[in-house]
Amino acid sequence: MDGYKRKLIIAFIGAFLFLALARYYSPIVYRIYSHEQYLGVHTLLELITVFVSFAIFSMVWLMRDGLTGRYGRFLHVLGLLFLAVGWVDLLHTLSYKGMPEFITPGSYQKATFLWLYGRFIVALGVIAAGLQLWRNEDKTFPVLLIMLLNFALMIGAFLFSTVYLNKVPPLYVEGKGLTSLKISLEHALMTLYGLGLLVIFLGRRYIKLSVLVNFGYFVIFTFFSEVAFTFYKSVYDTYNLIGHLYKVLAYFFLFRAIYLSGVLNYYYNLSEMGKMSEELLKHNIDLEKLLKIHGDKLLKLIPKAERIAIYLKDGEDYFRAEYSWGKFVDYFDIGKTIYFKNFEKVFGKSVEIYENLISILKMFREVEYSPELERIFSEAKQILYIPLASDDEFFGFIFLYLFQPFKKFDEYDFEAAQVFQKYATLSIIQAKRQEIMEKLSYEDSLTGLPNRRYFFEELEKIKYDADRYGEPFTLVFLDMNGLKEINDSLGHGAGDQALKLIGQKIRENIRQSDIGARLGGDEFGIIYRKMGLEEGKNKVLELKKRFSALELKKYQRKFSLAVGGATYPVEAGNTEILLKLADDRMYEDKSKVKRQLN
């Protein structure tokens, strides 16, 4: 997603232009404020950043056990160090000339030293945090070590700003302004911030996008804060004020990065996924209900979406519409199949946001898709793509559309989609496994036909439809002749091959709406829907002929099936009579075959 880069570039240009205009119009905007005017403003701005620093430390400290992996280490280093940053900024505030005496009198030198001390902690902390994104380790993070470093930095700040302040080279000379050392140190800070941003940018795939964007804002405004502090001649002038305003703005974005993006948004998404999981548990999970829940939850997570479409894979390069909401809902019916050649190759298995998708698709060779997609792709201003895929299998995808030009999917939508993707894919895998388990519970493992349980459950349903709508049906029983002899003479492997062959032949002799099943052992059954008496009699005769001489070619052995059937409701008023009649006729045919053999 390139939108975040555009946002960061705009922020950089905006911060630069504001400071550049202040420099250009310096004769107009520059002024030195009075001690009384500036001190209160400075104290307020600094206390805001002190509060944010301690808040950041507190959040990370309370979450420390839940922060794992590279991103967790990143937050550990950065967040925990802000205890020292907050302490140093508090000392800086209290040390400003004009503030009540704190241990030693406030002075320009003291305040300037503490300012630089705190900024170097932040700059080096940013680099250290960024380096955590490059470490592929799952070791327990040394929180104690960071806390010891915090206390060492806090003690160092206190001692060098009081007892050993005379050891610090001059940084600001009243009446003259900044020393060359102070300016050089500010330049060093700018370099460190730039390096820190580069390190984090290169490891960005391990950071949530909203965190990356807000953190980028933090570094940009902190960088220009340091630039502003190279210009001031008085600690009460316009550039000093601009530097502090940039610092407050930077801390605002850092707070957003860690709290709103890193914590609140993350746990909100988890909460919504938890609710979705709870809702799934209330239902017997089948794909239709599951995808309806998914679609409704997505609409809540990303309410700006103007269309949501969920497609599941339905063969090579084909996808079936399972859920559709919003614009074009009448254009894409549920169950409708679309064609899209090389879909996985084009879109991949990662969440992505596309603008002007038609132009992007033209860049790919051998890409073909259903004509109806051309219209919706052309009208869409943005499409948020959510693949439903695991590492080794692609199940389908979700498209969220925006058609209005002033609407945009942002980093928060992107992250919500990433969290949703994991839960949605897992639930679909679970639903598919459940379907497989249900299929196994209704399927005969040897022949692949439905089993006895499924046959009799469907029989009750078909009888109900027959009674309600007046539709007849024919029930047929089939029984293999000579299975025991084949098992005894050729082995059970040959017997299994015979049963598989019967299953294959039954499938060839039923319609898609009919039910063919293995009832157990060498017994089979067929239910022919909407088949009356005469058609049923003809079907039984046809089956007797087709199953009179099946052959196991490997063993050069022929065998047959006994067949008997009955039609409901003409020949039987209830299921019990129907079953007995078909069974009796099958055994009658079996006896006839035995008599012929004898």
C-alpha cells in the first residue's frame, strides 16, 4: 500500500514549508517574548510531553507480558525508555530560567543540557527499537536490563544537571545565543533521527501500518523540532517556540502510534473477532451461515465499504459468489460463478489496497476474467483485497469496494482487514473440516457412496415431499450375489473391488437428484425421486439387466446383483410397507438367480 508513503511525504513537506516560511518571513514573524509571556507557555508544552512520555511508558509496562516477537521487542525498547525521557523532560522544565529553584538554580545552560540529554535518549532509543525488527529471536525480552538503563540515565541526568553541570561545555551563551557545539549536537540528532527512521522503514513489514505511519510523523516532526532549535538566538524567541510546538505535535503522533494504533485499535479488532467467534459457536457452522457472519462483521469493522463480495474457489480459475452486499448486489447473484484466469498469481495471498485496478490488470499477461467484472472494476475507485488462504491452500477472496472518489481506505482499514483475514481463514478451514467430517459420517469409505444413515434420513425427507406435493418416488434394493464365494476363493481384496465396481455402476445409473447408497455388507439401495409406478418398473428391469453380468477383469470373474423395487405411494401407504415390499422383491429375484444357477 503506497498511500502511507504519500502521507509521510506530505507531512515532511508541510513541516518543512512551515519552518521555511518562518525563516523567509523572519523580519515579520520573529520576536523575542518576555519572560512572563514565554515561561508559562513553555511549562505547559513541556508538561504535556512529560505526561505523554509517562503514559507511553505505563502502557508498554502494563502490556509487557503480551508483547512478543519483533514488534513486541520494538515497543519494549521504545516504550520503556520513555520513563527516562519523561524524567529528563521534567527536569528540563523545572530547570528553565525563571522557574523556582530545583536543587540548583535554573539556568539556560542547565535547561539546554537537559534538552539535549533527553533528545539523545529518544534518538538512540528509536534506533535501538528499530534494530529489534531485524532480530529473529524468540528469547524473553530483558525488561530488567532496560529498567536498569532507565535508572542509570535518570541518575546521570540529575547529577550532570546539578553536581557536575560545570563539567558540561557551554551550550548557550546569554546575549550571543547557541554555541557551535550545541548546533553540532543538534545536527547529530537530526542524523540519528534520519537513521532511526531508515532502520524502521526497512523493517516495516513487522510493524502495523498505522503504527508505522504515526511513528513516521513522530520522527518527521521531531527532526524539524531539532532544526528549529538550531535557529534560535534567545530561549524566549519564535524559533524556540516553534521547536517546542513541533515536539508536542511529534509526541501526539507517538501517543497515537502506541495507544490508538498499537493498543486500542488492535484490541478493538481482537474484540470484534472474539464476538465473531462467539457468534460462530452459537451456530452449527456451515459455510453459508459462516460467510454471512463474516460479511456482517466486515461491514462493522470497515463501515465505509460500499460493496462487500465474498467468493470461494470453485475449480481451477473459477469462483462462486457466496456473499454480496451493497452496490451491484443485483448484478452478482449468490451462487453465480465468475472466471478469473491466474487469480492467485495476480493478487497473491496478502491483504492489499488497489486503485485503478483495470490499469493494473492490463500490466499482466494472460489475464482473463468474466466480462461482468469489467464494469465493477471500472467504477471502483479503490478495492480492498482480502485473500482467504493458508500457507498451502487458497480458498477464495473478499473484495471491499469504494466508488466515491472522496472516500479512501486507510491504514486502520488495512489493519482491520489483516486481523480479519486470519480469523476468517481459520473459521473457513474449520467449516470445511466439519463438512469433511459430516461427509465422512454419511459416506461409505469403500465405495464413496452415501451410507445407510444418510439413505434413511433422505428417505424420510423424500417421503415428506411426496406427501406434501404429491410426487411419487421409487425405492430399489440391490444385493450382490456371490460375495462370500469371491472372498473365499479370490480373497477379500477381490471382494472389495467388486463392491467398488458396484458403487461405480450405481453412480452411472442414477440422476443427480437421486440417492444411491451402500446399506451395509453387500446390500445397496437407490431412491429415484419423482418416479412413478410404470417408470419404476421399467427402471427395475433395466437395473436387473445392467447388473446381471458385472466383471472383475483382473480376476476374470463375473457376478450379478439381485434387484427389487417398489413405488410410493401407489404400492405402499407408508415407509415400513415400502421397505418390506422392495426387500421381498429383491430376495425373490435373488432366489430366482440361485434356482437358475442350480
